[in-house]
Amino acid sequence: MNGQDQKKLRRIISIAKELITSSPKPQRGRPAGSSNRTAPTKRIRRSGKELVQFRKMLKAEQKRGVPVGELARKHGISSAYIYMIGN
């Protein structure tokens, strides 16, 4: 390696160090605004007659053409759960 190559290599290293120190540190988890949910609500466990009625109501709303995403937000459940009920 000649002197000019070493000079270029040192310059690349100094630029890399500068980029590393100037970049913000990564945060763990998801960013605060990335979620589509408004506020976390307490989970509701439905059972028995209430569960049967809830499933019927979801299926009826789906048949009327209400989007699954809107139903999920409205009732605080996942869209996957709605699709699972539909089968």
C-alpha cells in the first residue's frame, strides 16, 4: 500500500467515525406514532351468550360492507380475529 492509499483509507475511517458519532442512537421497540390504535384499552373477555351475539353482530356488519379494519378499531379486536370468525 502506498502513501496515497493510506491517506484515502484514513479519510474514509474518519468519515465513518464522524457518521457514527453524529447519528442518533436507535431506540428499542416501535416508534410512538407508528401504531394505528388510538389508546390501549383493557381487554374484554366475552363468553357464552355474549360471545355468540358479538360474533353474529360482527358477521352482520361485515355483510353490510363495513371494512374489517374499521370493525377492529371500533371493537378493540384484531382484524385477524374477525377473519377467523368469518370462516
